[in-house]
Amino acid sequence: MAMSGGNDDGEPMMEMNTTPLIDVLLVLLIMFIITIPVQTHAVKIDLPVSDNSDPPPDFVDPVKNRLGITATNQITWNESPVSLNQIKQYLAQTKSMVPEPELQFQPDPLSAYLTTDQTLAVIKDSGVTKFGFVGNEQYGSFNKASRPPN
């Protein structure tokens, strides 16, 4: 009676039995999968803390504030003209508020780059976290109108 792959003439089998090797590799693979740490996805949320400090002045809105630059390079805070030093003070007030109000920045397309850059530097230095650009659609129409024809 012939075994798998062997001859009746008594010669040794020339093929290696790979079944035990595959079994060992499968056991190692299972052990490796078991020992990998489970990845947990965590979302860090800063919960509000009760603050018994004085209410902020009326000039700083507790929900959202709009910082703009006009075509004449006048900086405005909620439609009122302000200086860079006043912006620093207002941003410090908003940073201390819980929750921090949103800051919307809208420079005019015709305003000077230097004024916009200085204002953005003040905003960055203040550490404001809720910040966004608004009115970006005006730049699309501005660029199309100022572009020379092809």
C-alpha cells in the first residue's frame, strides 16, 4: 500500500511535510493578534467650568465677534473702529470667557496686506481657538473682475 508521495521501492520521500510548519505559523499569528493592544479612539472635550467672574463688557459679544478691515485700512470690531492695542484687550477678554466666543475675520479685498498681516499676528499671539474667515466669496468675484482677459 502506497503512502502519500512514496514509492514501493523503499526510497525515502523527497518532499517536506509543511503541515506542522503551517500550524506553528497560524498559532504564532493568533498569538500576535491577541497581544496587539486595542486601539481606543478618544475625543477630548473641554467641558465648561463654572466661572463666577464679572460679566464681560457689552462691547465683547459672548457668542461671536466680527473683526474686519475696511478698504481704507480701518480695523473694526463689531462694526466699531478700533486700534491694534484695543484688539489685544478684546481678544484677552474673549479668551477668558467660558465658552470662548467665535471670532470672525473679514478683511476687505482692497485693504492693505500689511494691515491684514498685523491684525492676523495679533490674533495668533492672543491664542484664540475659535477663529474663522468670513466673506471669502467676495474674493472670487474680485479676482475674476481684476483678471486681464485671455
